[in-house]
Amino acid sequence: MRVEAKNAGRVAAIIYTTVSLAAALTFFLLTLLTGHYTWVARGGGAAWVFLLSMIILMPTVSAAKRSQGKAERLTDGTSIQPAIKNIQEGSTMAKDPVCGMQVDEAKAAATSTYKGKTYYFCAAVCKKSFDENPEEYAQKG
């Protein structure tokens, strides 16, 4: 099943429920083989293993599947795919000194010149941060 934003929750629920059931069944079978536990202890222990597995896995798997289902976005909300395409086409790239992203110099959202050097930015918000404190970011760039 392909993970998309609309079905990421369902995929995550299937994964963490299946893994939790497998852990509970494994616990039940292992205690059955040892023979040292009563049926009530086996059932209760399996229930605890299931619940604890769900508590541990639910937030972890859900977050991973949600992020996998979403398209990556830049700070200004635009898709990251055009930036990847520019890199693949061999455009002249520069590093945004604020966020560190690679920016196509010809298609940069904004530019600033500081001490004779031009800096390229992926978004207006990065340019604004740079213009407020250029010395800090110029050293990084």
C-alpha cells in the first residue's frame, strides 16, 4: 500500500497493531512453553505486552508514516521538488546562509549584497533574517 497523506493514519494503525499483536502472541507462546505460568498470568501478561507495545509504537509509527505521506515543503510552503529538479539539471546553485538550503541563483526568491558579496535565499523569510543580522549569517555562508 502506498503511503499518502490521506491514508497515512490507516497504514500506521495497521503496522503498530500488527506488531503489538505479534509481541503479545510471542509472550503468550513463550510462557506456554515454560509451563511456569497459570492461564490467567499468561493472558494478563499478553494483554500488558500488547498495551505497552501499542503505547510505545503508536506515536513513533504514526509520526513516521505521516511524514512519509507528506510532500516535503520549504519554509515558505512551496514544494521542494522544483529545487531538486534544478539540482538535477545542473543549475548554478548557492547555499542559503540562513537555512543552508541549496538555491538556484537564477531563480532565487531573494538576494542581498553584503560587503560586496551576493547572497541567495530560498524564501523572503530567510532574506529578512539575514538582513536583520548579516554578520552572523555571512560567517556561516
